[in-house]
Amino acid sequence: MKYLFSILLIIFYVSNSNAKNLADHCDIYNKEYNPVWTVDENEKYFLDKKVHIINNTSFKEISFKTISTDITMYHYGLDITFDKRSTNLCFEFNNFPYAILIEEKEIFNTISRENEKHLVFYIIVNVDTGRVYTISFNLDNRKEKPLFWGLALNEIENHYNWFIDKLTYKEAKQLHGKIYKGRVNLFWRGNKYDFNGG
């Protein structure tokens, strides 16, 4: 499994040349600043109106918390916890997640040559037209660390459109309205919708 993780990380860094400037697994900040990360147990930033969370699974034991450092106010992060496992996603001060989509799906393991069930978090960040990062928790192997990678730009031209197309029309309209405040038409699954009329 460690080989699969290595392959995914290589794909992530090759396909997203500027990814380390947008969001990462906090390793870059740790090497540069050696910070002490603190999980804010009371902060509800990632559960309030600022981030749209769409959980399309039956799993409820998921938590999101803000993490911050003792060194710089310019970096903060998101702690995602599920099934006694957690992982962190870090951001620079002017980047933040618009929405998080949670799905259960099968992922092909290139080492074992078998499908594995994963709980997958798609996190869209406010970069250009959106950048989607993926974190997955293996449901078949509950001891495995969560995997982190980005969607390949050569496979997906527009991350925002890709993310919107994964939603239902109602979810897409709600998220699009929150981001663009009704100023931009919605393109969903190949169709254009007048945002005010639908």
C-alpha cells in the first residue's frame, strides 16, 4: 500500500506544479517553519456558512476542525477526522475551501490489483476557477493512513465545472449562488442555466 501512496503523491506533484503554493499536506510548512499545530476544539469555521459540506454517505462520525500555528498567522489548515484517523490540509491565508463533497467509492489498487472501498473527500479551493484536492480514507483497511492528492489538470480542464457536475442540480445551484451571488450563469452537466431563473 505504501507504493500506491508514493505513486499518488508523485502524480499529485507532477500534475500540479504550483500545488505547494495553494494547499498541501502541511509538510511544506512543517519543513520551512517547524511550527506547533493546534487544533481548535471550539472553532466552527469549517462547519458554519463559509464552507458548504455535502455528505452523500451514511457516515456521520466525521469532524472538521481548524488548525493554526504558533509561528505565522498566514497559514492555517483543516483537520479532517474519521474513524480514529485524521489528516491535515493546509492553506495560505488568502486561500480557503468553498465546499467539501464526501462520497463512498471504490478505488483500484494498482499493487493488489483489487478494488478497495474508500471514504473520499473532494475539497474545492478558491484558486482561479477552483482547484480540487482529494483525501481518502480506506474503509477496507482501517489502519491505513489517509491518502492525499490533487486532481490531474491534464485529465480535468476545469476543476470547478468538474466539482459542480458531481452535485445534484439543487446542490450545484446552491453552491454556485453562494460563490457567485447570482452574477454568473450556472453551467451544469453540459447545460447552461440562467441563475436567477434556473
